[in-house]
Amino acid sequence: MWNFLECAVQGRGHIKDNIPCQDKTYSIQEDEVYIIALADGAGSARYSHIGADSTVRNAAHYLSRNFDIIYNSDNAFIVKQNIINNILEELNAISLAQNISLKDLASTLLLVAVKGDNFIIFHIGDGVIGYLKDEELKIASHPENGEFANSTIFTTSTQVIRDSKIIKGNLSGIEGFVLMSDGSADSLYSKTQKKLAPIISRLMQLSRTSNREILELALLDSFTNNVRKKTLDDCSINMMSYNREPFEGFNKLSEMGQYNLLGLPYKNNYKKGFKNAYEILNSAIDGKTIDEIAQDLQIKPKYLPKKLKRLTQKELLIRFDSKYYTLITL
């Protein structure tokens, strides 16, 4: 199965100017098809946040319904034309219903769809699409710029069919895909080396065993306090990673498996350490302060920092907003 992880935050420039976040992400699983999508609304387009949201949803559902047809087609132009026409049909409907110029709904689009051993990548405009294979992060699609400097291609561009990209292939060991807007790329992608930051592969690994809701909260916190500080633009990311052996939760593991995950030797003299670790993880499921965890465990708060640090280093626990959260699915 494939695990999803996504996040989008309003850029500092848009906060200052009171402009909504124009980056939108979307992920779905429909039957055997897994899809992640991301759109970055055009900065000059007044309602691009509406257009971006429509684009990710419509494109994702269209690819889900038509995966086999698209994958088996030899006519790339017709395939791109059909995808874009589907997007524009909905954007035109919004334009008419809300009396908005079509150009004001413009956005980029990055999308990956997977079914069985096959994948489809579709890309309009800037942003980066990467993948993880043999524990190495690689680039599948680089940003596509427009005709003029500092310009890009959008869903509403005249030559969008010509300039959009579609890539199809066999997974052949690919374990994850990532999409990021140009705002996120300022922190997570080296333009000179054309490489993705190593943290991407670590996030993919974490998503296989973590509670998605908690991991996305932590990701949102990191983007808010770190990633967007390097740019004025909105920042977004969407990824999916393959889990060969679906993780059903800590409690479903064998006793030895539980000890191994906690990093403890499977010996009788470590039973107390195991009990303490499990009680902390169980207490922090919904987020707790040190004092609240201490109260649950009926111990003094001064005895907790070392235990919490150890679980945090093992990436079983995470701390933000003065609270600790259990990252792993129990």
C-alpha cells in the first residue's frame, strides 16, 4: 500500500498582503489507483487559490477514472489535451458561475498516479517532482519555465498542451514520489546540484509507521517555523511512499518486535524500561505536556526529560507547541 503525507502553508508575502494561500494539495486512493497532486496558484491571478483547488481535485479524479486508457495510449498530445480540457471545463464553469476571468484561476499542476506496478506523472509549470529509488532521491521532472524570464506555464496558458509534460513507466523499485511547489523548493531542492534534501527520504520512511495526522501536524509546524522563512512564497509538499509490509500498529507487533522498535534488548531486565516507554507513548497520543504525562504515569516531572528525549531521538515521539505527541501508530 501507499502512504500519503501533505502540507501547505501561506507564505510571508501573502500574510503581509492578506492574500489566501494559493498552494493546494490533494491525495486520493480510488480502487487500485493512488494519486497525489499539487497546484501553485499564479501570483498575479486574483482567484488562483480557487483555481488551484479545482485543478488538483479534477485532475486527480480524472486520472483515477482513466488511468489504464492514459497509460496504454501512444498519443501523448491527445492524452495531455484530454487532461487539460477536463481541467479547463471545470475552470470555465467556475468562471461563468462566479463572474471571474479564466486567467484569474490560473495555476501550475504536479501530479503522480500509481496503479499496480505502473505510474503516470503529469506536470504543468514550475515546482519539482522527485522519487525515491534504491534509497536515493532523484528528480523525475524539473520546473518548466515560460517564454520569458521569471515566467512559468499555467493551466490557462495558450501553449499549455505543448509545454506540459507526461511521463509513464514501470515502478521498477521506486519506493516513493514527492511533489513540491517552488516556495518549498527554495529550502528542499538545490537548483545548482539539482538534488532534493535528504529529509524527504526520512519523511517517506516515517510515513510508513507514523500516525498520519500527527506527522502532518509536525510537518505543518516545521514548514511554518522553518521552511517558509527562506521565501516570501507559499510553501507546499505532497508525497506518497510504498510500504511493502503495511504497519498495522505497535500493538499488533510481536513482543520482540515491540522491543526492537523501542530500541530495547529483548531481556527481562528491560521490562521496566519497556513499560515506561509504552506508558509515555500511550499517554501522549493526543498531545500532552510534561506535567500531564507525569500525572498520567504518577511520577514526578523531573524524572521524564531523559525518557522523553530518548523516545524523541527514536522518532517515536515528537514535540511542538510545548506538547509531546506520539508519532507512531499504536
